[in-house]
Amino acid sequence: MHNQNDKNITIFLIEDDPSQLRSIMSLLEFKGFNIKPFNNAEDFLRLPNISRPSLIISDMRLPDLDGVELHKKLTNQGIDIPIIFISGESSIQQSVDAMKQGAIEFLVKPFDINDLIIAIKKAICIEHKKVKLNILLKHLSPRENEVYGLLIQGLNNTQLMEKINISLPTVKQYKSEVMRKLGVKSLSELINLSN
């Protein structure tokens, strides 16, 4: 069963095979998802703004860009939407590359629709977490944002002091301010929030 959260998510479906596009689209619409179809990556990338929360289901091989290039372009624009890749003839290497690039799931056609639904559910959880984090990060000052970035890389107080040239009390102050604004009590919670 869906919860209400699944309904307000947009699924961008990028598939160049018209019959595949139609069949995936009708299955997902039947399940109550909101689908925006594209038959190539460039049209999708031309969107003036990509509404969140959303996720992408993309064929790995498109006429203009492959899935990995699409993911790279999005990352370069600072867009961190979860991606599920589907592929007709995939090599193991392709799926490994896709997962390294940050794909949530890699499904080889013909895939079971239930596997796709499971992947979508996983992507929705990740996306809601990302959207929530992005809203919280807007409350941080530029300096706090910098401290946050270094904290999630695992830097300790001494490394923070050296990296941004501030005293220990100031480091501690920024750290507690970042944690307070993001609503976390510990460093591990902070890192978990951003993963």
C-alpha cells in the first residue's frame, strides 16, 4: 500500500524505446505514481527546474547520453536526485559503474515490476531524507555549511582548526550550532543524516 508521501513524488522516466516507455509508464500510473516521461536525456536536462521530491528511472543507453553521463551532468549542477537505471544488454561492469556513480538500483530488462516498485520505495525514502536535509542546510550560515561539509568528511576538532584557521572554542561553537540547527545530538547522527 502507498502512503501519502509516495503520491507527491514525481518520477522522471527517461527511456528511448517508445513501447518500453509506454509499458513502464502505464504500470506505474496504475500504481498511482506521478510520471513525467522523456525519450532522451537532453530534454530532461532542459527542464527549467526539477521539482523535488522526485526520482529518476533512466535507461542506461540513451541516444544522446548514457546513464553515467546523465548522472555526472546532474551532479555537476548540484542535483542529487536518486536514480534507478534500467538496461537491456548490460555488462556487469556497467552495473558496477552505475552503482559507483550513486545509482540506487540497476535493473536488467526484462525485470519484474515488483523489483522496480521495491527500488522506487527505496529511492523515495532516500529522496525524502535528502529533501529534508536540503531544507535544514538552508538554515546554516556559509561558515556553518563549511563546518558541516568537513564534519561529514570525518574531520576532528584539530583538523577543523587547521583547515579553517579558527580556535578550538570557535570550532566547538560552530559544531554545536550545526548540530542544533540540523536537529542531531551526535556526530554519528549527523553523518547518518547526510548518507
